[in-house]
Amino acid sequence: MDYKQAICLNGHQANVDIDINESVDSFCTECGAKLITNCTNCNYPIEGDWSRSGDGFVDLTHHNVPIPKYCVKCGNPYPWTQSALNAINEMVNLSELDNNQKDDLKESVPDLLSDTPKSKLAVFKWKNIGKSILPYIRDILVEVASESIVRALYGK
Ligand SMILES: [Zn+2]
Ligand SMILES: [Zn+2]
């Protein structure tokens, strides 16, 4: 049997071992947002604690189930990923950069959130063009980006 996880729309993990056929109708205890267990675009379950599948053996060392950023089935960003993308894009829009620079930065935001072949380029762009915005998006990136990208952007 496979398990799915319940995550609130803002990306707080509530439960990682929900029966795949179970439906969850509750809210986040951190922020009150609705919990989802399936992709809001294609309804595919959000992969939960697969390590508990099988003979009922519970591996307590295996309890760091990552919160995925994109749906494995349709590739759409989950709501919390979309919120992060939107928030960063809004910061860019509010900045005093010219439109070309804004477009350049906004185009590179997905490469800041995940490790891709273009992440180094994205980091370079942000450290140069996006320097003035970086302090304001730090908290968002710490939540959603990989550690290596955060380190590359902010040092240490
Ligand atoms: Zn929440
Ligand atoms: Zn999906």
C-alpha cells in the first residue's frame, strides 16, 4: 500500500502517511490554509512516505519526507511553489529595474527554486541584476530553494 501526504496550500507538511484512497478535509494547524493530498491540477496523489509501504514495518529513521515542488504526474507547480514564484515575481515587478531586466529575472526564478542546468546562470543574474531584491526574498528561498542555491546566493 502506498501513502500520500497532506500539505497545506502554503506548504506546511501536516501528514505523510495517509492512505492513498483516503480523502482529507481539514486545515493547517500552522496557518489555517486548506490541506491538499492530491495535485490541484491533475489530482494525482502527492507522494508520501513510501518507506512505510509493504509489510507494515515502520522505519522511524525515514521520516524526513520531502515536500515536492512540482507534480510528478503533470509537472505543474504545487500551490506553495506557485506562491513562491508569484511572490518573487511581484518583488521583481515592484523593483526599479527596467523591463528587460525584470523579464530576465522573472524567467530565471524557476531555476532558483530547483537545481537545474541553468541554476548557475540564474544565480549569476540574481547576484548582478537582482542584487537589490535578494535581501527581500531570502526567507522565501530558504523555504523552497535547495541549500546549495541559497548558499550560492547569500554566501555561507
Ligand atoms: Zn499552513
Ligand atoms: Zn498534477
